[in-house]
Amino acid sequence: MSFIDKAKNAADQAVGKAKEVIGEATDNHKLEAEGKLQQAKGDVKQAGEDVKDAFKGK
């Protein structure tokens, strides 16, 4: 299941980056902030997966 979780986290990061860039380009501060938040959530979740992997010895 870890692979699926990592893929979801990467997708969150990518979608968040896209929202951030679109928000910047259109001067939509709400969308830009939403994108940054989504990226941060993906980063935190990914860090959790990395910790799990470290304890599993991968």
C-alpha cells in the first residue's frame, strides 16, 4: 500500500504546484494559497511515508 500512498502524495504535490502557478498567473491569491497548502500536505504525508520506510528497513 505504500506505493499507492506515495503516488497519491506525489499527485497532491503536482496538483498543488499547478494550482499555485495558475493562481500566480491569474492573480488569484486564494487559488495560489490553496496550491501551496496542498503541496505542503503532500510533503508532510510523503515525509511520513519516508519514516515508515526507514523503520521497515527499505
